[in-house]
Amino acid sequence: MTAPAPTLADEYPIENVRFVNGRTWHRTRRPVDERWWDRLEAACGKTGYRCRGYPGGAITQCRGCAKAVGDNT
């Protein structure tokens, strides 16, 4: 008997990650060994590096990530 396949919410557990020069929050996979300097993959298919700086304007939720995971949290 095999284990059930993980849900997208399980595969992309980290919410509200903004990529460098990005204007949207994404849901991303957990980085290997918690290394945030590695390129991250979002549920919507975009990839990028995490931005820790202060956003210069309004940041919105990525619709692609919300649609892929199936929630709007």
C-alpha cells in the first residue's frame, strides 16, 4: 500500500514570500536545509530569490499561487 500523494498545500507550505523586485506574495516550497539564498519555487510556477527588504509599495497576494493551492489565505 502506498502513502497518499501530498497536497499542494503540503508541498508549498511557506506563505507570503516576496521575490526580489516582486509585487506579489507567493507560496513557496521549503528550501533545502532552510537555505533562503537558494532560488525558491512558488506554487504558481515562478521562481526567484527571497526579498527581505521593505516593500516600496503595495504588495498583493499572487492569484496563481492562491488558485494552485486552492485557498485565499
